[in-house]
Amino acid sequence: MFSIYGVLSNLFLGFGLYNLLFLFLGFTGFRKNNFYREFDKSAIKTLLLLGLTYLAFYGYDTLLIFIDADTTNKTTYLQRLNGPYAFALFAQQFLYIIFSLAFLIPYVKRFFPLRLLFGLGLMLNFEKFTIIVTSLHRDYLPSSWTMYSTLTGSIAMDWLLSMVFFVGLSFIPYFFGLRKQSVRNM
């Protein structure tokens, strides 16, 4: 079953991988290519839309918890906010929202170390990281060598599909931009 947060998380991972590819191709001489620059603009527009979508859904869900008539949900949520791991409740959400909206700043888009840092930050997902680490460390379950574990091929396929979905989604604003330019030139 898919959730909006799972889909957005995979799309953020896709942007992080696209960003690594973009930075690598920038060193190989593709910076002068018009397609390279224009597609990057549409990829950043897509990322900003994803960040705003994540902010809207997360804000809506948080608001529903406080508006909900069930006091148990409110009490549990407030206990988590005041607990020892309260930072973990918001860390992933703020990471996605702030790092994606940081690409509004032109300096972040152009300055290599910042772009690399924010792109890698968008790739980080605490849940996936925990799953990968616990599947690589066989100490958690006795005789777990015979049990199913996440294979390197599965992780690579997940990353590849995330990047393909993000790049495919980024082609939408790219083609709208081309269409707008062709209408202006008529």
C-alpha cells in the first residue's frame, strides 16, 4: 500500500540521485548544453513543488491531530513532542521541507558544495537507513543468514526507479516550458 509520504520520499531520493548525476555531468563539459541547463530548471521546479506538497500534507495531518475530537491522539502526540526522542518526530519532515525549499536560493543552485550537501540531505531517509543497516548487520536475529534480507540489487533497483520517476515527473514542466517558448516565437 502506498502513502503520499512514501511516494514523496522516493521522489526526494530521486532528486538526490539526479542531483549527483547533474553535478557529475557538470564536470564533464555538459554545462554549456542548453538542454542540461533548462532541464535542471524544470527539475528544481519539480523539487519545489514536491517540498510544498510535503509541507501541505504534513501541516494538514498535524492540524487534524489537534482538531480531532479524540483526546487520546492529542495526548499521545503531545507526549511524543515532550519525550526524549522529540527531535526524531520532526527531523525527517524538516529535512525534506527545508532542504527542498533551499533550492529557491540561487546561491544554493549554483554553489557546488551547498548543492551537493542539500542533495545528499534529501537522499537521507531515516527509515530506509535503519532497514538497510539492520539487514546488513546479522546480529539482530539468530540464524538470520537463511532469512530474506534486502539485497544490493533491490537497493539499486529502488534507487534507479526513484530517479526514473523523478526525471519523468520533471519532464512535465520542461515540456510546458518548451511549448511556452514555441508559442512566443510564433
